[in-house]
Amino acid sequence: MATILVKGLPDGTLKQLKKLKVELDCKTWAELFEKLAESEGQRKPLVFQKEDLQEMKRGVKGFLALRGEVSKNWTGPPTVLAEIRKSRRHE
Amino acid sequence: MSEQQVKRILTLDSNVFISALKSDEPYSRKCAQIIELVPNRFLLAEPSVVYQEVCGTLARRAGSSAAQAAREQLDRMIDSKLLSTCDKDFCLASYPLCSQFKIYAIDALYLWTAISTRSTFVSLDREDLTEKVESNPQLEIEVYHVSDFPL
């Protein structure tokens, strides 16, 4: 097992690392670095709490519940793609 | 010990959000199905301009109450840690993509969000966006037109 000494670590970074260490339930710094390295290799997954995910789920449900109202008020042309293209490029 | 889950990240073009709400769109159902994958399979990473495009378009075409309601749900769906503010630094990082991939300015804001968060990017605009970037070997992220996205 290798040992590293880190010099010149900004206070803000240390604070963030300490927070991550708790959030990711790591007992040692080595364990934290190992988890971070693994995460990076797996296309950077993030860790969220169950409450955050429940809030997102409510958001998805609430957003898709607008389907009726939007579809009633906006039928036929222009299509969404045409409308967005127009707004982005002033076509 | 707190409960935690690991997810992949998804960046959706605003046209995906809006099409999910307009039921007579060709890919409306598929767009809704993709959004329904949040948060079980994916978390959303978006540029802040998504608010302007989704809410602005809905306000113009479907009314201000739909726009306001959409804003509230976007707040819930997109965690602040994954919302990129389109400030000067962000725009300066995004605009070179217009030259690199021959894409338009606003499209580059979404693509840069996906690149910087290493997320999967999905759009309805095949002709001017996904077709131009999906097969480019310089791009290290997955890019899909809605119709090609694997559910």
C-alpha cells in the first residue's frame, strides 16, 4: 500500500473532501480516494440522498401531468422542433 | 448510515421536455418515457437556458400557468448540483463547439453541459445536432436522437 502526503490543499477543497467522506460513508481517506477513482472510471456517477431522488420523482410526475393542459392549448403546427429551431435561429 | 444510490447522468435538449407535453408530436410518448427514467436510471444535468426555452415556449404556446407549473417541476427534477449556469465562463467554454461540430450557439450550451458532466445527450434535432456530433470520434459521450435512445 502506498502513502501520499498532500501539500498545499486549499481549505475549501479539504472541506469538500471531508463532506464527501461522510456522505460516501468512507472510514479512511484511502477509501474515499478509491471510491472517487472508481466513480470517475464509471462515467462519473453522482451520489444523492433518497430524499433528493424522491423530490425528482415528484418533479417528473408533476411535469408529465402538464401533458393534458399543454396538449389542449397547443395542437397542430408548429411542431416543437420547428418552434425551438425558430427561437434559436430566428428562421 | 445514510441511504445513497449511484446514477448515470442525462442531458436532455429542451425540445425533449416540451415534446413530452405536446401529445400530437411524432415522438411525444418516447420523450415522456425518457423523462420517466429520472431518477431511477438517470439524473438530469442541464444548462440554465433550459428554463428559458421550456418555460418561454410553453408561455407563448400553452399559456403562462403551464409555464409556471413547468418551472416548478423543473426545479424538482434538476438538482442544483447538476444545473449549469449559463454565465460568461460557461458560454466561453461552450462556443468553440460551434466551430468544432458546426452546430448553432444554443445547441452548444446543451452539448457542453453533456460534455462537462460526461452525460448522455438526447435531442429531437437530428439534422442540425445529433447527426453532426454522434459519429464524431472526438466526442467521448453518448449522443442520441430521441428515436434511437435505448429505453
